[in-house]
Amino acid sequence: MDHQNHHSTDVHQPLLSPKSPASYPTTSSAGHHQASDQLECVLSDTQLPQLKRLQLATMIEFKLLFYLAAPAIVVYKINYLMSMSTQIFAGQFGNLQLAAASLGNTGIQSFTYGVMVLLERDWRRSNGGTLSGDLLSCWILAGLSLVQLGMGSAVETLCGQAYGASEYKMLGVYLQRSTILLMLTGIPITFLYIFSKPILILLGESSSIASAAAMFTLEAFSGLYQFLKLSVSSAVMLCLEIWYFQILVLLAGLLKNPQLSLDSLSICLTIYGWVFMISVGLNAAASVRLSNELGAGHQKSAAFTVVVVNLVSLVITLILAAVVLALPDVISYAFTGGEAEAQAVSELSPLLAITIVLNGVQPILSGVAVGCGWQTFVAYVNVGCYYIVGIPLGVLVGFQYNFGTKGIWTGVIGGTTMQTIILLWVTFRTDWNKEVEQAMKRLAKWKVKEEPQGEE
């Protein structure tokens, strides 16, 4: 398909034709497509000095990223504050309540509105036996909701590439396909809610907590099988990442002093989660930018976007990790006034800082995977690095060698490091010309053929 017919007249010129720097339109006065074409022109213009070309391209990419990432980061942080405030308030009632809240809250993030309602209801009941059960049921709800959230992320790949290719009609079609699949996915998930009590008992939870947690916790139809494969891969990729840290919390609850372990770990993970929202926003921006560029056939812009987003996220997380290391004895007092908890958090601060830095890069690479449609590959990587290496290593160091929470978290960091290295290696060895061709084939395969319309 000839994409040039959909853009401004400036782009009708060959990409390698010389242009003066002044001739490039500003991003503020151009549409998204024009700015994307402008970036590709700058990167392809060999007549410009390399340093000047890099400077112009970086400024264009920064503006495009800010346009996409800033609103996403603000929204994610506001949503996460709901989860964060829940744990802060729970910690004011006592360390036991903070431990219970951490079990229910960790990993929920934007799904925490239900947690806050349950907390308020349980405190008014003044019934000590139902708090952890209700929160645990919310933990289950969040985990299962992630399945559908992950399946919905296939829309990011397809809609992003369709938008880049100016196939605007397909945006609605992909949305309808996703809606149908998510409705169908809700059916088996309902049975998991119904049988949540025996499942929890099988996982080792007490019968009383398991009982408290049990709760009843036509163009669009074309190409559903292909869409389903990408959606399932997206769901597996996302769930394996989120459940990884949820398992860390569950394992901490099995240590000799579970209350202190859960308290210190939940404080660190809550702080990590708040910082992580920045990377999640950049993840969304990376996915949109990359899929747009691939759909538009801009291989140079796609590669440049990957480098810029990773560097931006890495610089931000390095600064925030330094802040954590500078204030290890202070950060816990926002959640609890306990001296033992403050000491435990201080000991975990180096691991928290390492995790923040690693997850300044890893989510961006996941966003690149979504933009390129690599979800299946990343799902396999996650299984190997997280569940074959990370968790067994954490259990070995934490329980067998008695390093406790620090040992478990060290194993988790090992798995994350391995995954990040693999994704970095794959990403920076990618042939972006082939990725553009793959995006074009995907769009052509799933495009709805338009029937000729007769005259009325």
C-alpha cells in the first residue's frame, strides 16, 4: 500500500533527498502523522551533519513521547495512589493490619477501588476474622482481572500499527474483536471465582481465610482466531510479570516472622510500584510510538524510538534509585512508626534500588514487544527467567540458606536481570526492515475487504 498518499506533500519527496534544517515543520504545528514522517526524514537525510541529525531527531522524539507518556504517567500515578493510601492508612492501625493489607493489595494497583471499600466495611464491622479473607479475595480478583487486561493489550499492537498505516477503519474492527474475546474469557474466569475456596485451600491457605475469601469472586467476528492467539500471548506475558511479584509476597508470608516480612516487603514494593508507574506510562508510549512507526513503514524511526525511550526511563529510575539509597531510614515512616519495620526496610533498600533500575528498562522492552507483536516470545522468556530461574533461586536462598526476605528478593532480581538481558539482546539485534514487512503482512492479513458500493 502506498502510505504517502495519506500524508502531507512534504513527504512526497524521496526520503533521502537533501533538505535544510529550517524546512522541517515543527511538531507543535503538525499532526501526529506529519511529525512521524518528519522524524523519518531527519534520520534518513544524510546531507545533515550526524550530530545535527541526532539533535533534531531527539527533539522530535521527545515531543512525541511527552505527548503520549505524560498523560499516561499522571493517570497511572493517581490510580496507584489509591492502592498506596490504603496501605498507609492500614499501617496506622497496626503492623498486623499492614501485613494483611499488603497481602491483598500487592499487584492490584488500578484495581484497588474494591480494596478500599472492603477495608472500610471491615473496620466498621470490628470483626477481626474477615479482614484478611476479604483482602485475599481482592488479590484473587486482581490476578484474574490481569488475564483480561493482558488479552486486551493485543489491541495496542494492532491498533497502533493500523493507525500508523492510516487504516483507520480497522481501529473499530480490532476493538470489536477484542470486546468479543474478553466477554468469552469472562466465562471460565467466573468458574474460578466460584471454586475459589478449594483452590485457596489447595494452595495452602487456612480454611477460615479461604472461606472468607470465597466469592462469586460480523466484520468483528472475522479473523478471531488470529486475534485470539495474539491476545492470549499478551495475557500470558502480562500475567507472568505481575504474578511474579505477587508470589514474592506470598512466599514472604511463609517465613518465620511473616508479619515483619510482609510489612517491610509491602512498604518496599509499594514505593517500587509508585516509581514503576513512570515506566508503565513510558511503556504505553513506547508501544504506541513503535507500532505507529512500523505501521507507517518507518524502520529508522522505530529503531530510534526504542533507544530514546529506554534511555529516558533509565535516567529517571537511576535518579529515583539514588533517592531511595539516600533515605533508607526514612521511607518506612510514611506507612508505620515501628522501629523493627524501619530497620527491615532499610536493609531491603539496596534491593529496592536495584529493582527500580532494572524495571526502568524491562517495562520499556515489554512495550517494544507489544508494539512489534512479540508477545509469544516474551511469554516464553518470562516463564524461563521468572519461574524456572527466579522463584526457585529465591526459595533456595530465602528458605534453605535462611536469608529470609532478602534471599527471596535476590532470586527475583536474578530472574528479572536474566529476562532484561535477553530482551535487550533481542531488541538491539532486531532487523527493523523485517519488522516493518511483518507489520504490513499482519495488517494485510487481518484487514477487512471493502465491498464495492453501488450508487443509490
